[in-house]
Amino acid sequence: MRITFLIGNIYGMGGTIRATSSLANGLCAEHDVEIVSLAQNAAEPFFPIDPRVRLHTLTHSRGWTERPEPAPEIAELEPMPAEHVPGSEAERANVFNAATEREVRRYLDRVEADVVVATSPGLNSLLAKFGRPDYLRIGQEHENLGQRDEGVRAHIRDVHTTLDGVTVLTDADRAEYAAFVDAPDEWAVTMPNPLPERLYATSRLTNPIIATAGRLVPVKQYPLLVRAFAAVADKHPDWQLRIYGRGAEKAAIRAAIDEHGLHGRVALMGRTPAITDEFAKASIVAVSSAQEGFGMTIVEAFAVGVPVVSFDCPFGPRELITDGHNGLLVADQDVDALSAGLLRLVEDADERRRLGAATAETAARFHIDTVTARWERYLEGHPARRRKPSVWSRIVRPWRR
């Protein structure tokens, strides 16, 4: 199968980039896979990509010191906004403009693929608008519907529904999509993000470390987590909180550390390409988000045998954590409850070990082989197979190398 992934910037760091890299790596063992990046701001991708996956960049990011001199027509179009991308998505993603939109349109017109997968609302809109009817056009959603503003939701309802299908990360979000759009039941399907293929260490659950990871952005609420950790630090001065990631909220987190007198107790660790190695050094992982599209942090913690204490926020945590079995779900947005959950596991090593032992079963559901096979079944059995004989006559096992 010839599969193309469209992404904003495969060279950056973030959940969508990591998930796309992992899925492409899994699929390339049996299929011809290409990742097409709208922009490029580094010489090499941050996350490892199998050399069998072909990389193609449409334009190079402004401000990158190694950026080739753009063609005059590209330079002229770059300051102009994209016409067919929701405004808020264009502003947030920072890769959409008239130049990248034109290059995506040209690429979609000439690409030789059997499946094209777009990985964000803006790219979903462009794939719906300019994708050819002879290949399968699949959109991905990496955030839940409730996180989208009205402009993006209008595109989902009016534009994205012309795609052959959309994948979402949780069953709860799939139910919301089904209620929101006028589309066949099978149009939106649940397709979780995979764990990357690698050897995972197992935590001993003895180090006095609580960890968390993600972009330093408001939805993660890390200043609130610092506040929750203050109660732990007061009773257990040997314990430390480590926050992995980078982003605009760094100053706000530092202010919270100052406010609670936690210098040396809360560490901002920066970003890392192998967060599971860092989680394996911890004994508890904490999730303080206002909402989660999926909760890959939880899966990564489970991969190394670490229990998670999380707000019961929409939507991912409740589909991954069974309270009292592989972690703790606490009352949503209740800081005192989050503190109590952390303290419970800090003070009870036997319960930490019991919960940690139960994480492997959940993590196995997201192994790359499991998720890859799920994608293959989805594509090979897609209802559009009946509508696209010119393409689907080729989607058979002889494609396997």
C-alpha cells in the first residue's frame, strides 16, 4: 500500500509529530510510506524515523538559519494567509500561509498514493478541498471535538465530512463526532496513538520522583500541578517533581515554583526524545490537564510500569486508567484531590507496586504492532473500497514486500 502522511512540521516536537513518526515507522515494514512536511526548521527530525520512510518538505520555515533561499514566488506568497484553512488553526499551527497552501494543493494533485492521511484540522480541510477522488482521503484528529473553536468546528461539519473518513483518539470523542456531523456511522473511527517500537526499561518504583511531560502550555496546567505537589513536598522533603517539555508557560511555572518555595524540589527538565527513559526513573507520573485529546503520557508511563495519578478530565484518562487498578483518577480540577492522590502513592510503596504491575496489560493495547494492524484492517476494509475500484484493486496482500 502506498501511504502518504501530511503534517505541518515533522522536524518539530509534539504529540502529533511523535504519533505520526511512530505510525509511519510501523507501517513502512509492509508498505511504501512517505511523510510530507509543510515546513522544515531543522536538519533532522527530532523523533527517530525509519530510513525506509521517505521524507519530503514542501517549504522551509522562515527564521531557520539553514533555510534555502526561497523562490521569488514562494517569498511573495508567504506573508499572505491561507485561504482554505480555519483562521484559528492557521494562527496556532504557524505553518499555514498562501505559499504552503499552494504547495499542498500542487502536491495533492500529483501524488501517486493509495491513501493520503492528513494530521490536523487545517490539513484535513486542504485534503478535503484539493485531494483527488482516486485515492483514499483520511483525516486525523489529535484533539477532542470540545477543544476546537467554532471556526474549526464549522470546517469539520461542512468540509471534513467530504473526506472518506476521520480517525479520532477515543471512543468518547467518536460519540461526540457522531452526534455533531451528518455522516455515516463508520465515517469517524477510534484509532489510538501507538507506542514507538523500542525496548522499554521497567521502573523500580523506588526513586522519590514524580514526573510529567508535555508542552508547557495552559491546558496542561503545570502551575496547578506545582501547587498540588507542594503538599507532598511539605510532608516528604526527599521527593521531587520533574516536568519535561518546553513552551510558553515556562515563566508561569517558575512563578509557581517561587510562590511555593520549591526551588530544588521542582525541576524543569526541558524536552527529551525518549520520555519513557525518564519515566522509568520515576515512581509516579502525574497528569494535571484541563483536558486531554488522548493521554499519550499515560500510555508511556504504563509502558515502563509506572502508575499514573490524573484528573478525571475529558477524554483520554478515563479510557486508560482504571481507578485503583493501574493508577488513580481523582476528581476533575480538584487540586486537593490531586495532592491526596499523589500523597497516597508516595506513602504507600506496596500500592505503587500493585498498580505498577497492572500497567503492562493496558500498555500492550498500544504496542506499535497492534496499532499498525488496526490501521491495516481499517484501510483494507474501508467502505470506500467499494467506491474506488481503480485504487482498491491494488490494496491487496501482493503489495506487501
